[in-house]
Amino acid sequence: MTTVSPSKVLQNWSLRAAAERCVRDGRSYCAELVTATGSRAAAKEIVSWLTTREQRRRDRQAAEQARGGEPGRMLRLAQERRAERERLAEERLRKRVTAGRVGRQTLARLIEGRYAHGEVGPVADGMLRAVVSAVGVIGEQAERDLDELLRTGEDFAGKRGKHHRLERTTIERIEHLPDWTAALVTLCDYRSFGSYRWGEYYGSRRGVS
């Protein structure tokens, strides 16, 4: 247990901001609090104290609003809180996926739900990194393909629509063995292009590779 009360530590605005970030992100402590208090247990105590205080504040607000007599207020507030929790959970998951830090069980569940399939961007790239990490060592050709895939981007040599090339690759399908000794990833390439010539329309092409 910390020898300094949580309220005393939280008088420092930077430490309070760090603790509030922990509460928002669902973490039990952070490096700043460990350094300030001298122990991980003390940092956890401060975050727990702040979490409890915030929850009590929200409960008081809900009770005060409920006294207003608006029909269905409590149900609406409960739905809003549930939606906010789900939003924060989805945000944390997307951050983990983007970083490629997803365990095999979670990854299998996301694949079954076609998470990020058809999506172009960092989340789809993170899913590929997570699959590679789950399978393990891959060949040199696969390493080169993966590196090229994650470097697709936009190339402009003039105004958009005049001479414009856009390449994006995303996930079409992911299949894997139960023990993750092998996986097959089917990718979908999106390409769009413009033209030098006056009057020619902007075109696009999509294909599975």
C-alpha cells in the first residue's frame, strides 16, 4: 500500500492526467505513477481509487437526472453507458489489432467474424501482422510479399483525376489450421487511375490475388 494518499498524488496535474488515461484505457497502472509512488501496487491503488471515484460521480449524476421524472430516463442512461463501454472496448481492440498484438484465440474469433475483411488501412495491415506472428517463421518470398503489401500507397504526378494512381490491398479471406502451423491469406487488390488525356473518365479496377 502507498504511504501517500491517492488524493495527494493526484494534486500533481501531470500524474492525474496519466491516471485518468489509465482509467480510460482500462489499464491498472502506468510507468509515470510507478515512478512517482515507488511501487506498482501503489500505482494500481491510485488508479483503482480514481476509477471508483469516477464511477460514484457518474452514479450520482444518473440518480440526479432520474429525479427529473423523464419517462425512460434510466433505461436511456443505461443504454448510453453500455454503448460507451462497447465503443471504448472496440477502440482498444482496434489499437491492439493495428499493432498486431492479438493472441491466437482472439485472432481466430476475429477471423471467424470477418473482422477487417474488406477494410483498407492500418487495421487490415495489423491483422496480417497478427496472422504472421501466430504462424511463426515464413519464407523469404513471403517476407518480401508482406513488405511490399504493407507499403502500398498513393502516387500523384499531377492533379487528382488527371494523372493519379492509387493502390490499396486488403483482406479477402483468411484460413488457418487449428494449431496455426499454416495459414492461407487471400488478398484483394484495389487500383484506381486517372488519365493524361482530356475527356477520358476516371477508372478503377478490383481483383483478387
